[in-house]
Amino acid sequence: MFGSALDTSAATTVALLMKVEVEKQPGSVSKLQIELPPEEVSKEWDSIANSFGRFAKIPGYRPGKAPRSVIEKRFRKQIQEELTKKLVSKSYHDAIEQEQLRVASLTNIEDVQFGEDKSMRFRATVVTAPEFELPEYKNIPVQLPEMNVSDAEVDAALERLRDQSADFVDAPERGLQMGDFAVIDFEGSIDGKPISEIAPQASKNLHGGKKFWLHLAPDNFLPAFCEQMTGQKRDETRKITIAFPADFPVKELAAKEACYTVTLREIKEKVLPPLDDAFAEKLIRGKTLVDLRQMIEHDLEHEKEHQRERVKEGQVVKYLHERIQFELPPALLKNETRRVLGELVQRNRERGIPDEMLKDKEKELIESAAALAAHQLKTNFILHRIAECEKIDVSRKDVDLRIRQEAARYDISVDKMRKELEEHDGLNPLAEQILLGKTLDFLKANVSVEKTEERTVGEEKS
């Protein structure tokens, strides 16, 4: 989208004799009829024909000695193909510059024709960026709370680390209590028929399982499941009744009553380690509890700085959206919605949501994708216009740096990363990301920060 964001560093020379007719159509679509003069086409034709002539092997002639007429007759099709590749791209970009069109997307190039006088003409269909006036975008007011790290936040982070380092100790002599972890074998049925047969596409945890770990907590897992297990002893089997609500996402189970046969195999009690220097040493060799607290505080400060930048970016984008109104090109919005929808579906699949449930939520997913796509598309148009006004561009150095960063991220060589991007037409989208990022950085560097009350969690540090 938006053509190439990469700065070629050399100004394009507009062919003064090139004829361009622009026909504007609804939906931000423009059709361009482009005609190149015979002089320009002949010059390029001669250059390509000479190149063929130097290397062509033609019976009866020494290499490089065949007459031009023979070369052109024998290689006419190949010369035209090479000529088309070279001239169409160049003249298309020249025509865009000549007509001062803001092109968001090249839809099609077609009907390439060569005249008897060696002129050349073709049609290009483009989607143009919408026209709009920019508000004052420097010194956008933003509210950024200080968000200092409190002792309570450090304590909460330490508790999470303790929780992750907890031991699970057998408690075989007593009955299950809330807070315990139960290791169970269980199987569900409705009217004597296994749930695995009634709803085969549903999550396997609804069917049943062996050695399934369940944290006993109110409202955990299925409705009233944990509550009915309290007091259960090791190796005891119980029948548990579950009433699925009418709006349960698995249609086959909605508003049905199920029976689960549950055998308790083990009772595990969660034991947290003491919060002392030994705990810190176990996590990071050579560190005390004081050191660990300092490291956590530093990490939380870093995390809040990132959060601060996200808040700033969100307020900047919101400010611009509220002050700029324009119609989005339907063709681009449709394509962007399709792309975003694909990403949403893929993310839900990765979360384990079955296709059947996604199909049921199809309308909501499409609406969500359309809203996200419209927001993203509008943001990109605005950022591109600001980049144009501020002469923000993307250099080869910017692209090379990002390729090195991406290569390090995926632990592959820089050459391999570049090759993969080239093979999948990824260089222009990469340059596009860099341009939008640089423009957002420019806007964030020029905000006007309004002070707000300090926000922290829990007790403030003294």
C-alpha cells in the first residue's frame, strides 16, 4: 500500500513529451492512459537490441556481427518483453509525479501496445489517497501520569515469582480443600452418552481426561464442578452434575445437564518458598533478596516506560482521528479487512478455539476486523501525509538496520533474512513500517505533556 516508502535518493526525471490522461472514478479510483513518444521508446529499443546483438549466436554470422534487421526479426518478442519491463515501471512513476497524484495502491497495468512509429501506450488503474486538511500536529496535548514504581508493585512481582517457584506436596491423608490441586481421571456424559460423541469438536477437557490437574477454586473449570469435589478423598469416585448455561458456546451442550464421573488420584498442596536470600540465590546466582528487589524495580520501571510510550501514541492517534474526517477508498478497506480478518482467525485458532465456534462468531469477527482495518487504514493515511509535510523518508541505512534487527530476532544470517524478504516482496512493506514508525516517533517527540495526578498501585514509596 502507498507505493514504495523507500527513498531512491535520485529525483525522477519527468519525460516532458509523455502524454498522460487521467480519468477519475468513484471510490478514489483513477485510470491513467499513458503514451510514450517514439524517440524515448526507440532509444531504449536500440539499447536492448544492441545488447542482444552482442551476445546472440545466429547461424551464418560471427557473434556480434549479425545485422540489426536479423536481430530484431529473431528476437522481437524478447526485446518487446524487456522493453515493457523497463519502460512501464519508469513511465508509470514519471506519470504519477507529472500529475502529482498521491497513489495509495497500483491496482492494474494492462493493454500495453506498441505503435508502428515505435510509440508505446498502456493503461494503469490506481487507488489514490483521500484528500484532507491536516490540523496542527505539533504540540498535541497528552496526559501522561508519572506512574512511579511502588513498594506494593515490587511485592506483587515477588509474590508472582514465589508462585512460579512453588512446590506441590502430596496431602493424601485428608479430603480436598479449596486452593488444592487435584489430579483426576474423569469422563462426562449426557443421558448415558459420552460427551466426546455428542460434541466431538469441543475441547477435549469437556470430554474428560486422565491425570488432569485441576486447581480447586470457586468458578474454576465448569460451573460448580470444584465445589462438588470438596472433601473428596484419594481414590474416591464421585458423580458430579453440571448444568451447562443456555448461552454455552458449544451448542450441543448448551442448556443440557451432564454427569461427570470423577476419580481423585492425588491431592497436591501448593507450598510457597520463604521470601529470603536463599530464594533470591535460587533464582539468580549470587543475588540477595535486596538485589532481587532492585532488579524487579528496574524491570518494572522499564515496563512502565514502554507503557508510557503506548499511552502517548494512543492519545496522539486519537487526537488526529477526531480532527480529520475523510472517506476511505472502498477497495483498500475491503483488502485490509480481509487481511485483518485472516489474522484474527489465525490468532483464535492458536488459542485453541475450534473452527465451529469461529463460524458461529463469524459476524462479530467480520465487524471487529472491519473496525480495526478502518482505524489502521485511516491512521496510515494521516501518518503518510505528515511524513510528506515533514520530509520524513526511509533510507537504505534504515532498511539495512531493520533487516539486521529482524535477522537477530529470528537467529538467522542477515543475507538469508534479506533474501527471504526479497523473495516474498517484503522490502517495501518493511520500509512502510519504518516510515510509519519514524513519523509516530516524530509526533511523540513533539507532544505537549499536561500533568496529571500520579498513579501508582498500592502504597507509594517514601
